[in-house]
Amino acid sequence: MLSQIRQNGLPSWAYKAALLLAAAIWGMGTVVIKSTVDEFPPAWIVGVRFTFAGIILGIATAPRISRAFARNKRGHLRDGAVLGVFLFLSYWFNSTGLTDTTASNSSFLTTLYCVIIPFLGWIIIRKRPTRYNIAAAILCVTGVGCVAYAGIGEFSLRFGDFITLASALWLSFHVLYTAKYAPGRSMMLLTVIQFIVAGLLGLITGLITEPVPNFSQLGADTWMSLIYITVFASCVALGLQNAAVARVDPAQAALFLATESVFGVTFSILLLGEAPAISTYLGFALIFVGIVVSEYLPLRAEKIAAQKAGAAAEAAALDCKRAETQATDLEEADAFMR
């Protein structure tokens, strides 16, 4: 019944459903970008997506973020700009990778950031990886090997696969530095600033390295795709995630968000007609298990350890109380005998 306890007018299962919906939106976003990159170049996708997402989110939250900006202009601008650079690099590499790999491969290879973060954090914040992180890394490397094998009798990762792996690395930097900059900052304001920075970098990169899209000749499908990744995959999914992660156990939240890769593969099969080889499916399964081991088990172990420590403290307090009661009884008995 605990799962049905209402928080802020909604049952806890509603927040878990919100996380699943966000994961599904992002999984669908990979398929949408895959179907768009041939007509709309990668840097331009990132530029248009995040510039307009930043504007929309900024307008929607103007009163809230204006107060935070007034309190600390320089700090928010500096930190938001750094996060914007990492956000741009991760999504630019990811969109570029989709020009030479399948949406299925992209979905699972991108989620490797969950496994990269503990090892990258060892370098940045000097926190050693746990045995769970090491086990997850072994599972995921094996999974990538199965994806590379792909049933063709030899191991081969395409250029797009390597670029997608690089996007997972940049995304890991983004997550770590978000955690570093979050204390004392307005996350909504940081989000708006990094969206705008990532969008402007995308537009500048597109102007320098890619042909300018002919917006007047874009088909309805392309416009719908751009609207989807701007409004739903950026603003709506982010809002669902932010609303839910504060009310769902971190271990469960990580597991729900990890289903993004499963949704990505499912949608790519249903909508793009992709047919991964058996070894690729095995690789996806190993990568997903690795993500669960990396994200869910350590937090579960910490929770169990905390519960045991709490139970031990309660038992010790009870023993102490009993000892005090026995001592009092002995004193009263001794006084009576006298």
C-alpha cells in the first residue's frame, strides 16, 4: 500500500509512469532524428532543437528564472555555458552518428554513459568505482562486442557507432558537471541557458560545416519531426523527468529511465523496419543488464545497509533501555531489602 501513498495529489505510481513516458519520448526521439538527418543536417537539428526549446522553456518559466538570475547572474551564465558546450557536443555527435548507424544501435550505445560515469568520476572527483561498476563495464563491453559482431562472421563497428560512443562520453561529462554545478543554482535557469548555448553552437557549426537547409522546401514530415524533438523530446520529457525524480527512489528512477534504449529499439523496429541480428539483440540485452547493475544494485545495496544500520541502532537503544530498567529495578529491590 505504500506505493499508493499520495504525494502532492498524485499517487507514487503516477510519477513512475511519468518516467516511463519520458523514456518513451526520448526513445521515439532517436527514431525521429534518424528519419530526419538525411534531409536536415545534424548540427542544424541540434541548433534548431535547442534554440527553440530554450526560448519556449524560458518564456514558460520566466518569473521563476528571472528571480534566480537576479540573485546570481555570473554564476548561472558561466555554469550554464559550460553545460551547454557538453550538451551540444553530446547531441551533435549523437545526431551525426545516426547518419551511419541504426536507430537501434544508437539507442543502446548512447545509454553506455550510465556505465562510463563512475569511471570518469574516478578521474574528476576521485571516487573509486564499485564492484558493481566494474561488473557493469564488463557486461557492457561484451554487449558492444555482440553489437559489433552483428552476425556477419567478424567484428566491425561502423563510423557511426564510434561517433555514438563518443556522444555517450560527452553526455557523461554533462551529467557529472551538472551534479557539480547544481548546488546553489536554479536548475531551471541552468537548463534554459544551456539549451540556448547548445542551440547557438549548433547553428554556428551548421553554418560553417554543413549546407544551409532550404526551410521553404522542407516537407511536413520534417517540420513535424523538428517540432517533436523540440517540444516533446526536449521540453516535455525534461519536465516529466524533473517532476518525477524528486519523488521516486533513485534506484527505481534510474531503472525506469534506462528503458529509453528499449523503447528506441522497439520504435525503430516498428516504424523504420530495422531487423537487428540475433547477436545484436544479445548485445542489447547485455548492455541493459549492465545498466541495471550499474544504476540499480548499488543504490539498493546502500538502502539495505542503511536499513540494517537503523535496525541495529534501534536494537542497541532498546538494549540500553532494558539495561536501565533492570538497573532501576535492582536499586528499588536493594532499597526495599534495607
